[in-house]
Amino acid sequence: MTDRRKIAIIGGGAAGFFAAISAKETNPSAQVCIYEKATRVLSKVAISGGGRCNLTNSFEEITDLKMAYPRGDKLLKRLFKSFSPADTYAWFEAHGVNLITQEDQCVFPKTQSSQTVIDCLMKNAKSLGIQIKNGYELERLSSLSSSKLKVSFRNKGHEVFDKVIITTGGSPKMDKLLYLADLGHQIEQPVPSLFTFNIADTLLKELMGVVVQDVLLSIPSTKFSSRGILLVTHWGISGPATLKLSSYAARYLNEQSYDVPLSINWVAGNAHGFVTETLHNASQEMAKKQIGTVALFGLSNRTWQHIVLRSGLKTEKLWGEMGKKGIHKLAETLTNDTYHVTGKGRFKDEFVTCGGVSLKSININTLESKQCSGLFFAGEVLDIDGITGGFNLQAAWTTGKIAGSEI
């Protein structure tokens, strides 16, 4: 106890707390301290899932990790062998947080409150004797000849540590990561992920508040597409399908300055031929009914009438008067309704970035820097990010656990 190892965790978020707890459990005699630049810790956990904390996912609907993690899937596949989503579930349950899995496979505390998760992490950190210091913003990091690491804090002087884990989260600006580039790390350009789409379309705005349960979104002339629930807003579109597409195409959208065409298949990805046949049968069976009064494919009346108008047809037109040309127009709009994205919005208060410390710069088994011995990384500061649904927090728990235990 006379020569206690000093371990610094830089960043008091989900990855930081799991790294600190894991490091302390692995090194009981070490002095472990979390340094957070803000006035409070775990602020992102607090707003996760709309304040309910979507802390992981069952992964039952994920057949390939690339579906959930556009960046970092191969690394997480390896790390999940050591600490999986099932391990996360078991850990929180064992530490007093009862969990529930929703129909969409998202996992929440039964209390439906993120405070339950925060209290659990704070309680465990305190019981292990982990220190927490707020108002400490990392300014500089350097490796000393004694194999120790010197951490300089803005307006707080510096301290020397045996080991350091960086868990500062995603950085929207490259300049916040330059101190790591100066140490020789390769940095992938940070760009936004998980955002809504701005679409300036008068007809679409009239659908504000409408939720369509199963649509296929795609960016024409690219491989990017996503399927899921769509929410129409006063500025454009949101919902899981939109957020997934923003994640999959994060770099491409940034390169295009968020100015791209967007195709909406309103009918759950049904092919043009099937839709055409369905419309043809409807035109014969309901010949004397108005098109706008009979919504097909499980669509709401508001959504159906919007699509009819987008097709250049009148809602009062009779089904029997459609003809091949009218059926083709309606089928084309149902399966390939094209809009124009003119910008992006933020998804609530949750900000996720694509980019960060390149996975080429770390040891994929331990998450230790290849350039700087004793320096580890965990969480979104790495070039790992996932779609919405508890996947980003799961990456934080897993990488934090691994980095802490490898110290």
C-alpha cells in the first residue's frame, strides 16, 4: 500500500464508470479516479432513451453486427466474447437494477428511469472507493521516460499516473482530438451520426405527427438504405428508419453537405410488381369507390391521401377510372416516392459521432494504445458508433469493462 498505482479515467460517462469499476476490481489497491470536465457525471446516460435509459438491446434481431454498428462491428464481435450484451444484462440485474426487454428488443430499467442506472453506477463507484473529480478538463497528455503518463488539466495543473483510460466520448470537432494525434494516433475525421432529415415539402409537412410503421428509406444511386418506423415532423422526417439511415450513411451525407435525394417506399419494401397487381385488383373490386376513401397496405387515411396527391391523382377519382397509367403512377409513388433532403437536425439531445481514434491505433484485444504504453481507450472516443436502440451504450459498457480489466 506504500506505492499505490494511480489510474486516471478521463471522462465520467458510461464507458468511464464501467472502466473505473472494472479497473478498481482488477486492481483493488490502486487509486482510481474519474476526471470529468462538466459539473456532473453521466449526463448522457441521464437523457438516453428519453430519460428512461435504453441501456442495451437483446440483439435478437441482429444477424450481423454491421446492422447495429456501421463502424466497429468487427472489434465488438471480438470483445463481446469477453463481455457480451447478455453479460451487461446480468451485471445490472446483479447490482440491483431490474430490467425489462421491450417488443422492439430495447432494454430499459423496470423503473423506466435513467436515475436508477445512474444511482447504481454511483453507488458501486463509491463502495469501491473510486474518486470523482468534476471540473477537470484534459488539456495535454504526454508519456514520461519512467513509463508513466503526465496529464495536464486546464487551469488545474497536472498529475502523473501509471495508467490512463480515455473515455471522453464522441468529439464533433477534430481539434478536440489533436492531442491524441500529436502522440501518433491515427484519427478518423469526426462527423455527426444519428440525426433527423430536413425536407422542405409543403405536402409532407401536412402529415406532421403521422407515424408509418414500416417503410424502406434509401438514397438513390448509393447502397445506403434502412427499414423501420418513420415519423413525419414539421421540419421533415425522424423516427428509427431515419436515424438508422443517418448512421449508415454518416460519412456520405457529410461529404454531400446533407443535400441528397431520398426515396421512400411506403409499403414495407414491397416490390413494384406486387404493388401494381394489388392496385389493379382494387380497381376492379372497388370500381365505384373513390381512391381517397380506401387506404391500402395498412396505411392511415392521412398517409394514403398524401400518397394519392403525390401521384398527381385526385382523391375523389374512382378506382374504376384509374387505368394503367393511374395505377402505374400510384404504384411508383408507393414504392419510390422521392424527396430532397436539404439539411440535418439533431435527434433530441443525444449526439453521436462517427469517427475518433482509429481502431488501427489500438491493440484490439486490450484497447491499449499502440503508440503510448499505459494509455487505453473506451467508448465513443474510438471510431465505434451504432444505430439507435441501446447499441451505443452497449459499446460503452463492453469497451469500458475490457479497458479497465486489461489494466
